[in-house]
Amino acid sequence: MNEQSTLAIKELLYKMADDLLILGHRNSEWTGIGPMLEEDIAFSSMAQDKIGQSLALYQILNTLGEADPDTVAFTRNAPQFHNCQLVEFPIGEYDFSLVRHFLFDNAELIRYEMLAQSSYEPLAKVARKFKGELKYHKFHGDTFLMKLGQGTAESKERMQKSLNEAWNYALGIFESVPHESTLIAEGVWQGEAALKARWIDAISPILEQAGLEIPAESTWAPVYGGLQGEHTEHLQPLLDEMSEVFRVDPTAEW
């Protein structure tokens, strides 16, 4: 790989890994307070999957000359993170967390199905591994979105409100990394625009069946900036909490 290709791959890996790490930690906050035991366990399990997936991507970055995964995960501050803003919001009520889960994990499954064909074999290998876990995540999100969308008037109203609030942040998932054209030309990645189109095609019939409506396209205003370190006020407190033990004793072993 030439220097530009390596830089572009690193940017893509950071974007994906940071999304997974931050949302994994957010979802883990449902542990012990889920609306029912089944959901408590499900969100905890999916959170663990996401953090493990982020580790695999940080390990690839390490082979490309970046710092070791613990250092990357626990010593950066908010402006150094590349995640989209959607994943950093507090869990809020269950309707918001579920809508975020549905929107994000439908995109993630398609992303890794696409990356399974990547010309960059280390990424293709982990993508093929992730797909099995992500199929469960998608199934879970689709199932509970359907139940609540087709439930009571209150549950439907709350789900629609959360969808409206999350939508433009969800569009921020598809912010393109620098030099994406190089990745596309070299067969590393098909690009965020292709992913977004497939995502909309995938979620539209599910939302329709659930009785929920995608906001009018005239209102779409993707919230970008995460790749450049532009984040909400919620990210740094989360990072402080995540890294508390590591900052006290970086050599601690569990």
C-alpha cells in the first residue's frame, strides 16, 4: 500500500472502531436497569460484542503503526475521537436507545457484509467474523422496533418521536473519510454513499411495517463532524468514566 492508501485505511478503521467502542459503552449502561430481564441481558451482550469488535479493529491499527489498543481507547480525549455523534448520546429512555440500536446496527450489518469482500484482507477477515454477531443485533433491533411500533398509541408515538430526533444524527454515520476515493478505486471499501443507499432500502420496509415514518427528505440535515473531532458535550464525560482505572494505573492487569 502507498502512503495515501494506508492513511485512508487508518481513518476508516478509527471511524468504525470508535463508533463501536462508544456505542458499546453506552449500551452497557442498560445493565441492571433494562425494562425487563430479557432486554437487560440482550443489551449487555450486544455491548460486549461491540467492544470486542472495536478491539479487533484497534489491533489492525496497531499493525499499521498506531499505538496499542488500550492506549488508543483510554488515553485520547474527545477531539481525537472519530465516531459519529449519534453513538455518544446518553441512553435516555428505552425508546431512544432502541431506535439508535435499530438505525446503527442495520447500517453496521450492511457495512461488514460489504467489507467482507474488501481487497484489504485483514479488514475482510474481521468483517466476515463480525457478520454473525451483527445479524443477531439487527434481528433484535428489528423485532423490538416492530413490537413497539405496532404496540399501544403511546409506544408508537414515543418511537416516532425518537426516530425523528435520531434521524439526522443517524445520517452522520455515513460521513466519508478523507481519501475515500482511493479506497473505492483500490477495492478496499465501496464507500459511505453506497452504504447509505443500501441502508435506506433495508430499513424503509421495516419501518413501514412497524407503522413508523422516515422524516420527510426535505428535513434531512446530516450531522457530520465526528471524523474531525467535533462532538457533543456528552462524549468527554463518558471518556473520563471509561478511562478512570487505566489513567490511575496503566500497567494494571485483570
